[in-house]
Amino acid sequence: MSTSIVDEYQRQLRILDALRNESQAVRSRFDAARQQYAQQIGQSRNLGYMGDYVDQLNQRHREFSGHLDELLQTLVLGENMIAEQEDRLQRLILDAMDTD
């Protein structure tokens, strides 16, 4: 009986691991988007676009970056919750194995 419980806990651990990996990938993509946006603004400046236009782009980048920071913090909180759940599952696995 406890073998099937342990298997279920391990299945849940694999799901949580996949979820954490996806969250980390999303964070990487968000950071890359922020950097790419900043590079495009820099290229606009180097190509001689009018200062007002570049200033507006910089302002939008700051706003975009602030929104990304909020999203990234939410993802990190989610990853922390995943880690806590993994710890709980590990303890449940040990308890289930001890009852055999």
C-alpha cells in the first residue's frame, strides 16, 4: 500500500520539478526581453533618432522593467512555494517508507 503512496509522492515531485524548470525558463525569457529592449533603444540612439523619441523609449523601458520586476518576484515566490512543497513531499516519502 505505501509503495503506491510513495510512487504518487514521487510523481508529484517530478511535476513540481518540471513546473520550477518552466518558471525559471520564463524568468530567463523575461530578462532576455528586457535586455533586448534596452539594446534596441541603444541602437536607436546610435542611429541618430531624435532625443525626444529615445527619451520616450527609455521611459517605456523603465515602466516595462518595473512590470517585469513584479512578475519576476511573483515567479520567485512561486518557486519558493514549490521548494516548500517538495520538502513536505520528501518528508511524506520518508514517513511512508518508515511505516513499511
